[in-house]
Amino acid sequence: MNTRERIEISGIVQGVGFRPFIYQLAKRNALVGYVSNTSEGVVIEAQGDDAALGRFLDEIEREAPALARITTLSHSNIPLVSEHDFVIRESVVGAERKALISPDVCACVDCIRELFDPSDRRYHYPFINCTNCGPRYTITTDIPYDRANTTMRSFVMCDDCRREYEDPTDRRFHAQPNACWRCGPKVFLTNAAGKKLDEDDPIRAAIKLLRDGKILAIKGLGGFHLAVDATNDDAVKTLRSKKMREEKPFAMMSPDVESIERFCLVSVEERALLESPNRPIVLLRTKPGNRISERVAPRNKYFGVMLPYTPLHYLLLTGNSLALVMTSANPSDEPIVVENNEALRRLGGLADFFLMHDRNIFVQNDDTVARVVNDAPVMVRRSRGYAPEPIFLKEELDSVLACGPELKNTVCLLKGNTAFLSQHIGDLKTAETFAVYKKTIDHLKRIFDMAPRVVAYDLHPDYLSTRYAVELQEQDCDGLQFVGVQHHHAHVVSCMAENAIAGRVIGVSLDGTGYGDDGRIWGGEMLVADLATYRRAAHFEYVPMPGGDGAIREPRRMAVSYLYHTFGRDFWKLDIDFVRRLDQKKTEVLVNMINEEVNSVMTSSCGRLFDAVAALVGVRDTITYEGQAACELEGIMSDDDRGCYEYAVRDVHDENLSQPFLLSFRGTIRAIVSDIRAGVDPAEISRKFHMTIVDALTSACMRLRDETGLERAVLSGGVFQNVYLLSTLSRELAKVGFEVYHHRAVPTNDGGVSLGQAVIAARRAGSSRESVLMNAAVNIRRM
């Protein structure tokens, strides 16, 4: 008996070879009908024998293309139609857009084989791709994902490419970036002034320039990289000087894992992450005595390394390079460069030569950074290869735009049960980055047909992301609600949303900076929280930050603050090297700031405590990039377990404060000073300090469990990028019966905050629309 079924599928089902897969599946089962892309996903009408249709439906989910991700599949019986074939129809644009755009995907095995096959017509063609690989998000201007809605629309396919594109049995059927030497994008080499060099093979010429120690700006998938030979110390030194990047580690690219193993330790899990289609930068332990320049990652035990992910990269690395530095091409604090003319203008003083191409990049997309923790991948920066793949939630929620934080900014668009976390945008400190920020929001709203009903923003009044919300509010958009979200609550809920948990939890949120409800800087927080509300249950004891942001750039200021907090003016009498090397006049200015409460905001930040200890033991007095002191303090830690230092749990008896207790580390500072005076190795002090934080947090969680009955602990915040702290605290909490959750797919740092903002705002708006609107409007106008 024949039946006809209408099948509607949503998810990542466009640009991943889904229609030819359906076509071939239907042919195999002797079905007639059609398949088409729509603005919602893919629609299929299939007609045939009942048993064949049953097999067809089973095989769709079981055998879907590797890059596809089916989120919903529904089917219903419809009347029979007189048809004799199964066809692929043109895309249909509907009223509501629900189709998901695939992230950019690394070149597949088949394309790489053709790339290096002298008999293939695409031999050494640097833009080879098929339906299983290549650019997606970075070239997409609109949906449906058809060539006309990509930056490939200006390249008219030759007859050979057109035949492949129109043949449902071909690997390049409807591969939107399909091209070849005759009809596709071209690579060219210029000098720093933008003059094209007369080179038959620009890539081979670029390889020679890199061997000669030159700095090249190379246009890739989501922007330009600055590249030098990673084994050439002078070249790396010059790049650091020109980019004004004193010590922050550079990322590298190597041709294969075997090359990486010559200078890094690579586990089975790390190899799998390196070789995944996402191709992130992976943080790997260095091997001693390697050939990589020490200037690539000064005073760091990890290298950030990735494998080639575009055909152009593969060709560049055929020049017998062990590794190339491939760092994002941008002047300090500015977004990654994407346009050719922009590259010449902004990078002219950095690069000696430019290897460019004429395929436009529509969306800036920096490299993803990841690492393996407890044998599983963990995101440090989620971007190229992952964005804009959504995070799926357990419930349908209102439409929300979450504006994100200031540092490591991402934005999040929430629609139904789908949260679209943007690519990494960066620190919102310049007009250029803010322009990219606004463009990203507009682009995501367009491709996901998103008209938010709620806008979530950080409570900090000076963040550009908050100012963006202010601009929207001043436009008096009808019905648009504004919800301010506390930074550390957003951290906790981000982790809850990623792990699909609801209800109340004990949230441990540790970072460097977050605006608190009391106007102070929070960062060592323990919350009793759910997806909409929270109570600050405990926190690290407040200490002053003399000079405000200056204390972030100069950890020695926090060391002085903690010493003064612990010893008073007697800290000058301490017989330790840190005190001896202080400039007395400048330090007295800091002390006066603290005493007079001038430009010296109070902070409970865990990150600032790490900074203080790093300075005390001589690791780092000043920093050149965020988190450097804490990173290097972790890096020197010994392997010997020598217990922990003293700390105190202090009850608060102030009826105006809602928190029941705080954690004081004055005893820790006293003990560290004593160990320093006794000549204890800084590596041992670092280990004991880390264990002190673990012990204090474990004890605090146990106390909160006794008070609340809660047994789920959620760990979030930038401090948990510290692998030892995350692993050890997770283990210790599990030992005493906690169910522990932390981030994996979403960054634990501020890159994940926008997800938490979106969920909190949706929950609050859904529970009380009028009161939320009124309160938010009052709050935002006060800024």
C-alpha cells in the first residue's frame, strides 16, 4: 500500500549535504516526491510503499551527514500525488526563519586528497571545498543558505563547476562555495604598500618569505593572521615588538600531529580535539628542549597549537615548517582584520607582506581556543568552527537579546529553546570593536529572524554593552523589556543552562571583576541561585583595590593591599623581598588611597587574591595581559601535596547584609609571609595556596548544604580556567557527596556570560513582565 508523508526537519540541515543525502536515500528506497530547503530547515514529501517509507524515516536520523544536526523531525500523512521521480526543488523562503547555519568546517579528507593530486583539476587550488567542508557562517549574508546569500555570489561558476553543483550524486551538489581555478577566488601577494608582486605562485613565494624571517599578514577564513616562522627567534621578537604584545602567548599552526609531538605532549583526547572538524587551537603541555622560540610563549608551560583548516593553510605548511606563529591580525585591543584594504591600512606597520584573496569575509570569526580537562574538551574561547551552533535548552523561553559583558564579549540571542551564542567579539574597549559588536548583533538577528522582546544587560554602568542597551531603551521600542543581570549570577546560570539543570543550586562564581549589587567589585562569590533569582550566601572578604583598574595591571598593588589589610602599617617591617623592592614613596601613595578611600574601590575578587600572592612570592609584579599573574602562579606549582594554609570563616552580624558568612584569607597571607621568610620554595607556596582555596570553598559549600539541603554545586567564572583548581575542587566536592557541574561547551570565563544573561532575563520577564519592565527602565535610566 502506498502512502505520502510530509516531513519537516529543523536544525543544521543546510550547507551540509543534507538534500543530496535525502535524494539518494529516497532513490534507494524507491520513493517519489521532493526535498527542498526552506527558511525553517528542510521539507520533504515522500511517497511509496509503507515499509520503504518506514525505512526512509529511520535512516534519515541514523545515517544523516556528519555535519548535520537534526533538532526536530515531524511527519504527517498527506494525500497521494501522481509523480514518477524524486527531485530536489529550489529553496523556498517562508515567513518565519528557523534554519540553522553551520559553523565553518575544516577541509575534508577528500578535498585534501584532490588538493595534492597532480591529475585533479583543482590541484593546489587554495579554495577547494565540497558539501562536507569549507566556509559557512563567515560567508553567509542571509538565509536560506544559497549561493546568492553568500559572498560567493560574485563568482560565476564555470561549466564544470556548474555540472557538479547541479548533480545530486556529486559530492559538490549545492556546495555553495564551489569553485575552481577557472571561476573562483584567487590568491595574490603584495608588499606592505599594497603593490601586487608578479609571482606565478604567490603561496610558494610566501613560504620563502616566511623562511627568510619575514612577517606575513595572511587572509584566512574569518580574518587575517600575522604569521612568522615559530622557530625563528628574531622573527618572533620582531613580531612581538611591532604588535606591542610583550608576553601574551602566540598561537601556532603545524602541518600535522606528528610535527606537534616534536614540541608538545599530546594525549589521545588532545589529538582527537586537534583533528576534529572544528580545528580549535588546543592548549598543550610543552616538551623541554624543543625548537620553538622561547618568545612564542614566555614563562608558560603550554603552547596553543592548531592544525591547518583551510586548503590555503595546507599549502603554506608544505614548506617543511615545524610550526608557524598564526596570531590574530589586529593592533592591540582592536578586532581581527577581515577586509583587504582595511588590512593594508591597519596592518601596514606590522606586516612586511600580505597574502590576500578576493573572497569577502562577511563575519569576523577568530580562532577557537580549547583544552582537555579530565579527558574531555573544555572551551576557553568559543568561536570559529563552533559559532553559531546553538546551545539547546530544556524549555521554551521568550525571545531575548543578551548584550554580554565588557571583556571577552559574546552576545546571545535566545529564541524558544535555542540559544545562539555568538562568536568571540573581544574586549569592548574601542570604537572599532564596538562597531563589530553591533554588526554581529544585526547579522544574527537577520539570519535567525530574531525580533527580541527582552534585552538583558550587565549591571555595570560603564560597559559599552550596557550602553548599547541604553541606546535601545532610549529608542522607546514598543514592548521591549530591559532586564539588568548581576554578573556572577549570569556566570552560574550559564553553567546551569549548558548542563540543562534547573532548580536551586550552590553556585561558586570566581573571577577578577564583576559589578555587585552594592556597587562594589565582586569576584569571590557563593550564591544560592536558580535560573531567575539568587541570594549572595557567602563571599571572599573585601579588600581595597588601590587605583581601581591600575590594581589589575599591577598585582603588586593588591599585594600591598593584602599586606596592609593583614598587618597594618607594620607590613613595612616584614623582612621579605617583596617589601624590600617596593618604592616607598609610591607605596605610601597607595596606602593613603586605602586609608582615605580615594580611588580605592572594595573588592571580593578571587582573581585579585591570586594576583596578590603571585606578587608576594616574586612571580609577577605587573602584567601585560589579563590573568597573567594567576596563570604563572599556577605554572610554577610543585607536585608535592603539603596541605593548606590557615583561613577563617567569619559570620556577618549586620542586619543590612543578606550573606551569612564570608571567607577571610588574612591567615593565609600571614602564613605565606612566614614561609617566604623561612625560604620556602615559591612552587611549594603556590601549591599550598591553591589547596587553601580548594579547602575553603569545599568547607563553605558543605556549610551551605547544611543550611539549604542543596547538593548540586555549579562552578563558573574566569578563575576556573585554572586547570588544577577546577579539577581538584571538582574532585573534593564529589568526595563529600556533591553533584558537581562545570563548563565544557561554553567558556567558563566572560565569554559565557551572555548565555546566562539571556536565560535569567527570559525567566524574569516570563514571571512578571510589567514589574520587570518598570524596574529595568528605572535602573537603566539612572546610568
